[in-house]
Amino acid sequence: MKIRAYTPADEKSWLQCRVLAFLETAYFDNVLQEKETYENPSIELVAEADGNIAGLIDIEYEVEERTVCSRGSDLGGMIWHIAVHPDYSRQGIGQALLNEAEKIAKVRNLNRFEAWTRDDKWVQNWYVKMGFTMVDSYYHIYFEEDEIKSHFQTTTEQLFPATAFAHYTGENPEQFAHTQRKHQCVCYIKELD
């Protein structure tokens, strides 16, 4: 396995790796048709194995405090994507990508990484194992059909919402106990030594 910088020629394999990795998570429906580009500088790495993209990590980082990250002080980096292709899982690729990204981040004077994920316990456990600490959370709630009627009203005649996506930052998530799909969205921080 070789960890190297992402190049535009990797885009198709990058997308395939990400979508297949995300299928096994609560982000299963977060499908991209093209790789994101970032407003700020970024660390974009891939793990290549057997001529394939086996893993990836994208971190957009700050050159001015609080322009990318929402927590901490000084300059940090936001992990927007980290994924390992299912055919290469459990081989330490995610950790190797993170370790290489940390080395680059320290050279660029970043003092922390911030990452948001959903309520997949195995993903949360991985972040903790990698030295991250949970610092915040809120809920992603998906409403469908009858669920919408009990929470939303439209002021437009003959407009009938069929689905809705919402962020809930309150202290009473139990009120959504009967909502079919909801996810706790969790923020992790890792201080870079």
C-alpha cells in the first residue's frame, strides 16, 4: 500500500471508494457524482493498493481562525471525508491515512482536526481509538409523509411536502422517537501534539 497525494486522475476511483465505504454507514445516501473542491487549502490523500484507491482522506484547513472549523482556537483542519474501500477494510488504512495527514498538518502549523460523523458505533469507536474526543452533537432528522404533517405546515397553497430534512439542536430528541430515520451527528476533535 502506498499513501500519496490525490490527483485529478484519481477522481473516478476516489468516488467509487467513497460510495462503497459509505454504503456501510449512516451516510449511505450521501452520494457524490464528482469530488468536492475546497475554498481553503486542503490535505487530500489516497491509499493505493493493487492499482486501486483503497482509502482516502480530505481535510480542508484554515489559514484564518474559525473559517473552516467550529471548535477550538488557532488553526485547525476539518476532515470532510475519510473512507476505506470495503475490500481493504480492517488493514489499518484509515489510521495510516490519518497519521500521514497529521504529519502534513503539523508542518502547516495546524493544532487540531475536527470531524463530524453520525451514530455508527464502530465509526465513533474508531475516532476514539485514534485519539479524538467527542465535544458536541445534534440530530439529523428525516421526515416522510405523515411524519411531516405533525411537525411542519406550509403557507403555500397546493404545496404538499413529501420529505424533509432537519437539524435538531434541542435537548428533547425523544419527541422524535417515532420518526423512522434520525441520526445523532457527533463532533470529534483531535489535538495535534
